[in-house]
Amino acid sequence: MIMNYTATFWVALTAGLFVQVAASHAQVSQVPTNGSGVMAQENINSIARGGQGYTIDTRYQGLVGSPYAIARWLPAVVTTDHDVKLQPVLLKYDVVQQLLYARQPARTDSMLLNENRVKSFVLTDATGAVPERRFRRFAEAPEPAQGREFVEVLHEGKYTVLKQYQKKIERADYKGAYSQDKRYDELVTKETYYLLQPDGKVVPINKLTLKALQNAAPELAAKLKSEADRNKSMGKSEADLMTLMRVVDPAS
């Protein structure tokens, strides 16, 4: 759980540096976060001047589901907009508000990163099917508004497969004769895949299947089918399909 910032505030200020500001003397009020890394910086500046600080609110309290792409704290290496790698931290990616939270392994309080300064991050997931999970900006997004989002890079060769995480809040609906009798608010996850072709074209894939990959990459269609037929034991999971992609489209 993300702790309220009542005594210590953290923010990534410059390449490779995390600055800790003691704020026990500062007055603290509760305000909603809005996804702005600028706000995080202003928060620190305000407290450093002896002014009023802000806490992270509890807007997700009581909701079913997680706002994070991956609910667990995972070790991460963060690369800044100047291609400088920050010291390893534990990281969570809040998909709902496009926020990055981090904490040091030895601590329980967390920091809100200035996500405007983050270019990419790599998560180490020792218990997952993929030991390293790489996220970067969605620079090729078909909609400009999505360009600031982080997407997971599932495969990268001549073709690139990206995974976009989206979450929305579905409100309880139990009042009225035609209600769904849903008695809780819930965070619902939607995952969209994109295939970047060598010519730069972006092809959305709403449901990741072998057929969808073949349609998105016609030049690989025959090779994908041949490899899938050869490996009859290969399932239809995301990991299996990316294994096929690595065989037919190896990294250069």
C-alpha cells in the first residue's frame, strides 16, 4: 500500500539522484493526485520552503481490483530522459493515473517519481514467466494522447510487439429495477496489443492470438503457422506466442 507522505518526501530530481526532504515541521493537507510529475516537484519545493505539503490520497480504497500494471513491488532500473540509469528501486506503475511509485528495498514508505523525467524502466520478475519486463513510452501511439503512456515491450526484432495496459472504474449498480445488482466499485483491466511493422506502421491487436499475429504481420504468417504446427505442445498463451515471434523474427 502507498503510504501517506507525512514526515518524509521523496522525488527524483536529477539523473541518478534521489533527494530526501524532512518535513516534520510542515503542515500537510490531503489532495488528489492528478498524474503530474510537476506536482510532485512542486510538492517538494513547497516543503523545502517550509510551506504546505500534500499527501497521496486514498482514491482506490474500497475498490475491487488493482490500479497497477503489476500489483507486486518489483525491483526496477529506471532510465531518465537523458539516458541515465537511476539506482535500483522497487517500483509500481499506476495505470489509472499514469503514475510511478518507487521505494527503497529497506524502507516501507514510497515516493512519487516525476514521471515526466522517466524514459523507460525494466522490472525484474523472478517469479513470473518472463524474468525481465521492459516498459517504455508509447512513442508510436496511434492517438497522440497515448504517447505519454508506458507500454510493455513483449518482443523486439524487425517487428515489435507492445502491450498497453488500461484500467477504468466501473461503479456499483444495484439501485433500480434494471440494475445489474453489482454492489461494489471495480477496477476493470483492458489489455491491447500493438504490432509495429518494419515500415513504422502500427497495427492494433485487440485479442492476441496466432491468427491475429498472422494478420498483423502477413510476411511472417507462413513461418508462424509452420512453427506452431511443428510445436504442437505450444499453447496459446501470451508467453507461447512471443516464443513463436522470437523464432520467426529473432532480435538483430
